[in-house]
Amino acid sequence: MGLFVKEVILKATGAEDIFLAETIQSLWSGYGSLDRYGLIGGTGGSVIVKHVRLPKQAQHPRGWNTDKSHLRKLRSYEVESRWYQDWAHRCGEDCRVPKTLALQQQEGEFVIMLEDLDASGYPARKSTVSMVEINACLTWLANFHATFMEENPVGLWEVGTYWHLDTRPDEFAVMEEGELKQAASMLDNALSKAPFQTIVHGDAKLANFCFSSDGAEVAAVDFQYVGGGCGMKDVAYFIGSCLDEDECEQMEAELLDIYFGALKKALLIYYPSIDSLQVEQAWRPLYSVAWTDFYRFLKGWSPNHWKIHSYSERLAQQVVKSLML
């Protein structure tokens, strides 16, 4: 452990000493680590530290080692720090996020110190899900989107998600020519100009949700790509992260019903002046657009990715045809 990290933890917690309990994971492309530290003395317990150390030479698993890639990642850690500093406290129990304990930065390093969600009742991680867990995540997303409906994402990405067209010119450039590539800006405009813009998580995959033991309660982590956008981007990306193509097709209407039912309840609490039916009428048709927008990114970023399947292809063909009419 570095001296900088130790000083940040000791100052924020009042502990007498700390120890590295475990490294949860390395950060993408060799940019640091996510660690759990145990506290000795003081109140005891544990904390989570996202320690970003900017590498001299990044090692991207798919070969995307460019200046653009580095600057995007650097910006993503700045955004995540701003999220935890300025925005995270507004999330209630219905869209639970870890409490911010300390934020520090020095040249080439970021330290984001957070509540340990394992110790706060969210110890489970899932690689497969039942309807209980899916319902919990869609309800979390609905409450998150309702909380930040029509907010200006100051300090965050102007347009959230890591696959946004303007921040991915390299991947777009290598896409094979065709109607999907030609429609890229139309897909982007349909989502970015949609009514009722909110703040999206931006990387709402199953791996970024922490579950209660029974799976009925959930909290979310990893806010590097949080920013403005249509809520369907999170919903489509989440569903695609945990269901196979047959399940995605068969359950699409049911899952959207769950999400919009939860959104209606959440808007009554957070923004009763906004008509939830109008939001649903504007957003539901954009689910397939959001799905196609991510599919467009995959076709350039990783053409052999497992999410490139017949359901995505059929949806994309329908969407592109309707946009080009």
C-alpha cells in the first residue's frame, strides 16, 4: 500500500492503523486497483478504496491503447470523483450507492474512499439472476432516473455511457461500412434529443450491482461514465448484460413494464409535476434505439463479442430502417 493511501484512510477514519484485507480487482487497462482495507482502532470495520494510478503505458485488453483512450479514462476518474463529491448524496435508499468517505488527488493519483457495501448489507455479487434480482436492478434504475430527471449534469459527462459516439472515434472508424454505420449519428441524436433527459449510470451492467443476501435489495457502484442521457440506455445495457438473446426477446415487454411501473411510483415521489405516462410514451420506443446504439459500438470495438447475436441484428435492422425512412 502507498503512503498516500494510508494517510487518506487514517485521516478520514481516525483509525490507528490499517491493513490490506483484499484486492477486489485491478482497474481496467492497468490504471490501479479496487481494494478493501481493514481498520485497526477507532471505529474499526473496513472501507473500500479505488486507487487510481495513471500508468506510463496502459495495457488495454482489446488493444485500444491511444491518447484518446487515455484521456477518456483520465476524464472518467475525474467524473467519478465529482459524482461522489457533488451528486451521490442525493441518492436515497431506493437507488442506494456507497457513502463517500474521502476524496483526494495528487499528481498521477486519485483516491476514492467509500463505504464497504458488503458490511452494510449488500454482500452478494451475481453472475446469473432470477426475476427477483432483475426486478431489484430495474427498480434501482427507475428510482435513479427519477431522482435526477431533467437535471443538468454539471461536472459529469455531458452525455453519459462509455460507448457514446463522440468519445469513441477510433472504434467508429474501424466499423465496417454499411447502414448501421451510416445511421450512427441518427441513433445518437434520437437518444440525446429525447424528451425528459436524466442522468444515467453509464455502465449499469450486472457486475456493477451489489445485492442483499436474498437478492431483493441492491446498490450500485462504478460511476466513471455517469452523465446526461435517456434512461433507456441504462435499461437496455443492463438487460443485455444478464440475459441471453432468447430471454432478451421473450422478456422485453415484461421487463420494460417492470421498469416503467417503478418509474411511475418514483416520479410521484421525486417529481410529481412530471407525467409518467408522457415519459413512458417518449422513452419506450427508444429502448430498441438504445440497444442498437450499443450494438453499433460493439461492431467497431469488438466485432466477435458475445453480445453480437441475432436478436441484436434483427433489432438493429428494424431501427435503422425506421430512422432512414
